[in-house]
Amino acid sequence: MENERGFTGRTVHDQTWRLMEEAGELARAVRKNDGQRTLTGELVGSIDEELVDVLIFTCSIANRLGIDLTDAVRAKETFNETRTWPGTYQRTPAAAR
């Protein structure tokens, strides 16, 4: 996908900035979906389109850094099982359920 779009020459830094731009576009799509105002004449994509763009740039960054996102998600969720967040209930680790 990166070859077809001409992204191969971009650095992690470049792709990270592009990811942030896409996150902003996602935020605008959510605002529009919630009925909040958007700028007059502003083209706002759909939430699903913008989520895909965020995912594409996330994968691009992971690929450049040699990160296996499947492994990273599993490791992060294992860690999250041990965490609590202020104002939330105490979680029961999956192994104890």
C-alpha cells in the first residue's frame, strides 16, 4: 500500500505528523456526526474513512520501526489487565475469571 501511495520515502517523523493530521480529521468527522458545527465549506470525511486513514498511518509507523502490532496489542492488553484508572472499577485479571 505504501508503494502505491508513494509513502516509501517518508520518515517515521513524517508519518507521525501525517498520523496526527488524520487524527484531527477523525475528530472533525466525529464532531460532524454528533451534529456539532464544522467550518463552512469544509470537506469532512466519514468516521469510517478517517479511522482507516489513522490505521494506515499507524501500520506505516509500526512497519518502519519493526513493530509487530499483533504482538504489541497482546502485550499491552496483558499489561492493561493489571492496571486501574482513577474513577473506574477494579478489574479482575482474565486469568482469575
